[in-house]
Amino acid sequence: MTLVKVKAITSPKGWRLFLFRLPIWLFRFRLGWIFGRQLLLLYHTGRKSGQIYTTVLEVIRYDKVSNTYFLASGFGENSDWLNNLMATPAARVMVGMRQHSVVAARLEPAEAAEELLKYWRQKPLRFQYMIIPSLGYKGDATEIDVKALAEHVPIFSLTACAATKYT
């Protein structure tokens, strides 16, 4: 069985929003080490307000050689953090207990498909039982499905840099 879209993805509300925001507090209390490199805290600049916002995101892959984190936007094109990074690519991240400046770049469709395929191959159970349902799909993902899914799930790279014009 291939993937079938069963519901539209929406931003969390109510108790789901509380659960989504809970890791932010753990990072603020210097407990980010609990997550290792699985989650990071992103500090990004609002595209309209210019204020600093925080968002916790799952790292789909970390490349040690280039010191780059790869992220997927589970809520699609309408995620505030995604639109903020498109407007202002300079940001900061906290991974574990360390913070550093990063520059964001959206991956081209072919690169995005390759990153999603790597994630699917490395963590098939997480992909099947957490990622697929959270994107509004059900069924067993095949390689073709994952490539097609990459067209609807924006993938970003956050590459560490010496310094950015981040406030």
C-alpha cells in the first residue's frame, strides 16, 4: 500500500500546542542535552516584527563534516519559522547546551528528496509511525512515495558559521 492523504495538516492547538512548546522550556532550563542532536532550538527573526522567536525542531540529519543540520517543515509552507528563515537566513541554534550562529538555506527539490530518503532509510519506524501520520498520510511509504513527499515538505539546511548579523 502506498501513501494516502487522509487529513490536512494544521498547526497544533490546545494541549497539543502545550506539548509542542514544552521542549522550549527544557532548553531554557539548560536541559537541552536530553535531546542530543535529535532536536534543536532555533532562534529566528520575525519577518514582520523583527522580534526574536524560538522554535524547537527535529533534526532529520546532522552532517559532522560541514557542521550542517537538516530540518523538515512538517507543517508545510505556512510554518512561521520557515517563512522567517526565508526572509532572514541568519539565525542561532542551541543543540544540547551549545549555541552557535547558522545560515539557513532551502534545499532544491532533488536535494530535499535525497535528504528525506536518507531519513526514511535510517529511521524507518519513526518515519512510518510518527512522520507519516503527522503529515496527514497513512499507509506504507515506498521510495517513490518518499520522493513525492519531498515535493510537499520543505527541507532546510542550517550551516554553522563563525558569525552572522544576528541580534
